[in-house]
Amino acid sequence: GIGELGLQELRRLGAYEAGHVLLNDREEDLGQRQDLAMDEGHWNLLWVGGLALEEARIERQVARLGFPPADAVDYEHLGYRLYGLCEKAFLSVAVRGKSVAEMLSDTMTALDRITKTLAYIAAAQVEGSFEFDLRRLSRHAATNWEEFVAPTWERRLMLYARVPTCADILAGGAWDHAALEAASLERDTLRSIGFEFRGDGDSFEYWN
């Protein structure tokens, strides 16, 4: 809990939460931007991508203030999140009787968790406070990284490096463009674990 944190950890937490306040006050989030989505499937991807983008912008600014990377920038934690993706990919074809809604909920939850972890890692790497080393992952985690993350990792780094930190405004069309790019990134990440949204603007389908 907060009561167990040291002074420096409390300062970091304050800087992090202040980033969320800044972005919310400037409405640099998905709160009023449902019209960006082509359909419900696209909205799912926009939501996951937008949240990860927000975390990356905040964590980059926290790094610039001299604080260490988030606790989530940890190889064991990353391995756990990668295992979660592998589990969802396996269970989706091994367990019968799951509804489409259940599969959608399970995979989007796993995707949201891994993309936030990747946002912490990418933000720290962009700001030079951390350098990801694939050799530090366990054998199984490294295999999962290569399959699920590596195909889009460089794109993720470039996107998070290109947007300003939470200290600077990303308004209007620039925010919309970044959010749409984030959604495209998460679509490809989702495809890497065997799922895909398809739609024509009026409806969507969720394929495994």
C-alpha cells in the first residue's frame, strides 16, 4: 500500500498521477472520441491502444524528471504477461464451448495488460533509462516475445517516441492520428496471438 512507500517512491507516484490529471484535464483521451471508431471492434482496439499511449507519454515524462522506470519494467513480470498471451492463444482453440463474448473479453483483457507493460518498457527505453535485453528473458518468455511482440516492437517504439510526453499538448487531429495508429498497432499485436476483428462499418466480427 501507499503507507509502505518511501519518500522517493511517493514522489514518483505523485508525478505519475499528475500526468493522468494533465491528460484528462486537456481531454487528451478517448472520453469524447467514440466517433473515431469504425465499429465496436475498432473501438476495442482504440481503447487498448489509447490507454497504452497515455501510459507511455506519462512514463516518458516521469523518466525526464529523474525517476527510475516503473516496477513493471521487470523481466519476470514481462514473462508473466507473455505467458498470459500464450495461455489465451492456446485455450481459445483447446477449450470448447466458450462464447464469442467470453473469448473477446479474455483476449482483450490479456492484450490490455501486455500493452501497458510494453508501454512502460518502451517509454523507459525511449528516454534512455532502460535498455531491453531479450537475453534476460527465460527461454519460454523469449519464444513468446518473438511470436507475439517482436513483429510490432519497433513500430511501438517509434510511435511512443514520436508523440510528446504528457507535459506537452497533443491536441486535435494530432491526437486522433496517434490514437488511430495505436489501434492499428494493437490490431497487429492481436493478430499475432491468433485473433482478428473484421467489419464493414455497420457491424463487426471477432475471429479466432
